[in-house]
Amino acid sequence: MARKPEMQEVATTQDGRDITRGYISPLELLRPEDQVLLHRGGGDLRLYEELKRDDQVAATWGSRQDAVIQADWYVEPGGEKRLDKKAADFLREQLQGIQFDDVTKKMHYGIFYGYAVAECLWAPDGANVALDEVKVRNRRRFAFDGAGRLRMKTHSNPTGELLPERKFWVYSAGADHDDAPYGLGLGHYLYWPVFFKRSGLRLWLIFLDKFGQPTAKGTYPASATPQEKQNLLAALQSIHTESGIIMPEGMDVELIEAARSGTADYADLYEKMDKAIAKVILGHTGSSESTPGKLGGEDMAEAVRDDIVKADADVVCASFNASVARWLTEWNYPGAAIPRVWRSLEKPEDLNKIAERDTRIKQLGYKPTLQYIRDNYGDGWEADPRAGGPQSFGFSEAEAEAPEQMADRLEEEAAEGMDAMIEPVRRAIDNAATLKEARENIEKMFEDLPSDQLGQVMQKAIAASMLAGMFEAADEAGEAD
């Protein structure tokens, strides 16, 4: 007999069972596992907030956010029952009453920092609980304890206050396992490219200041006094700002030109770091300064971006569905399947490609119905009477069977007449000694072949097919009217 499965969680992070952390008290705050954040910022997310001041980070991250927000959101019922649809309608009304795009954009920063926190403000609505507002809070105010619970840090309680259930919408992203409630945001990967870019820019400015104009060199005699040396140094410094200087007799000044130029080295570093930033955020090295509407300006680059945008939208929506959508449904419509909100990221089909496809199909002998034209090209179309009205784009099952049935009937009716014609020909060939004699025999008997019976059958078949075609055209013309 098979043993029953173990129902309890085994690899828990509590009670010191997690060897990567050791014992963590349920009341103790967890430290992030992001080593860059810990070592360079002491665990404070202000380290990553500074990254947004970089021009490339601001441009590319803004484009990624806009790509998510521009997609329309929709709510789908969790099931087919009437109660399921009422729950979906209620959730749709709640989202229409708040600035859901703005909320989504702020919660989307969870991808950048690793996690996001929003507080739901509930309000009574008759017998229902309504979502009055969603306020996205500064994630730095919150932390997770040893039991994985969200806590809010305050001045009076730096270890964090335990928060009420079904009040805060929280999600984390980017980590490669579920034991990291802080997630791992894009800031982890952006820190070093931004750091090297800023450091290179600072050295570049020093280089330009140093080699933008020659360095002044002063020579003083061995008998110069400290005051004379100081006067010489002041004169050298004034070369950068004054149009002319005076020098004591016995002291010389010369300008030292730069022996080499390193401008290209700094510019190359700057460009490489910009590409690294774009690759982290956009998934490719395209520039935010390329063709509007395309991050990188290339079809392949845009396809990569679409995958990232869909993943971002799904992470935010899935966390909302698992929390806020579930709470509202269970409070207001007990027993209903949980509705789901998603972002629509499917691109509309290219009408030029549809037209090209329809043209090729038309060359095969088919024409679209009026309803097909309206479904694919929009309203405002009507049948052209000069073209005889629209014809069927394809055959229904009954229409496809009709020609086959007529062909089978023709073969059956014509069998006797065909046999009457073929039998004399067969005898003429059998009685001939050579091919030449067989051909002569057939030519002699050609006019006497019994073709009347076959001709009558073919006459009936042609008439039947014409009547069928006329009936079909009249039927479709009636539908178009």
C-alpha cells in the first residue's frame, strides 16, 4: 500500500533549519541577501535610488514602465457561473474607481528594487467592502521578519510593527528561490555599470581640464626667495584666467603641451556602460534615442522588449489577483471563482498582411463574405452589385459535400453510357493485328459510337450544376441584404 504524502512544509527557513542564514527569531528582521546592497549600501535601498539619477537608467527604465502602462487592462471571470461574472464585474468597477495605471506604475518599481508594498484602504459600500484607494508605500519603511511576515519599521519600534492581515499588497521579484522575500531587483545589476560610468566621467572631466590647455611651467633662479617663488606660482595659476601676466627678471615661464590624447578611451567606457545599462533594463543594447516607439529601433530588439514587458505585467497582475482580487471576492461574493485582471499586450494583426493573404486566397478561386470583411477590416463596407455580390470565402460542411455528391451522382448515371461507348473501342483494339490497324478501325467506327445516352446524362448534370450555383448566389445575396 502506497504511503500517504507528507502534508507539512519540510524545508522551512524557521527554527534554524536554513543553513544559509542560521537561526533567525520570528521577531528578528531578515537581512537582504543582495551582497551589493549589503556591502556598498549597508542594506539601505537608497543605494539603488541614486541609480535613477543616471540619464540612461532614467530613459530606459521609463520606457520599460511606459510599455507596461500603455497596455489596456481587463478583468476576466474566474468561471462561467453567474456569481463568477458578478464578482468580475464588481472588481472591474473597483479598478475603474481608482487610478489603476498609476498604482501599477508605482508597484512596477518592485522589479527595480526587488519588492514593492502597497496599502489598501477599504471602505463600506452598502453590504459590500469596496476598494477606496491603493497607496504604494516607500519600501524602505518595511522589512520581513524570521517568519516571513511584513513589518513596518518606526522610530519607536525599529524592529518593526506586525501589520494586519489582508491590508497590504506585497510582491517580490527577481530572486531565484522563495526563501528571499526581498527579491533581487534590477538595481543589483545596474549598480556597477552606473558606478563605472560616473567614475569614468569624473576622470574624463579631470582629463579635459588638465589637457584642454597646456600646463604652465615656471623656472626660478637658485637665489629666489620664498616670496619670489610664491609670486611665480601665483603668476602660473593666473595663466588659466588672465590674458597677460608679468614676471620678475630671472624667472622663465613655458607651456607644456599634452603628449597624447586619451579622450577616446573615456568616451568608449562611457558608451560601453550605457550599453550595459540598456542591456540590463531592455534586454538588448539598443539605445533609448533610436526610432520612437521601438527600444533599439530593430524588430528583434522590439521582440525582446515585448517579452520583458509581458513578464513585468504578469508579475504585477498575478500578485494583485492573489491578494486584493481574492480578498474582495471572498468578502463580497463568497463561493465565486476569483476573477483575474491582466494587461492586453497582443498586437493587432497587420491589415496589409491580411490583405495580401486574402489576395492570394482569392487567386485560388475564393472570395470573402461581407461579414468576414467587416470582422477584419471594420464596419462601413457593403456588397458591390457590379461584382455580383460577395461570394463565400470558404465552404461550409454542407457546401463542401454538395459538389462531391453531384460528382458521385454524375459518375453513377454516366456509367452505362460510358460502357456503351468504350465496349466497341475495346473490340476494335482486340481484333486488330497491329497498332496501325487498331487506329484505322477506331477512326472508321468513331462516328457510329453510341454517345446519345452519355450526352443526355451530361446535359442533365450541367443543368443541375447551373441551378445549384444560381440558388447559392441568390441565397448569399439575400444574406447580404
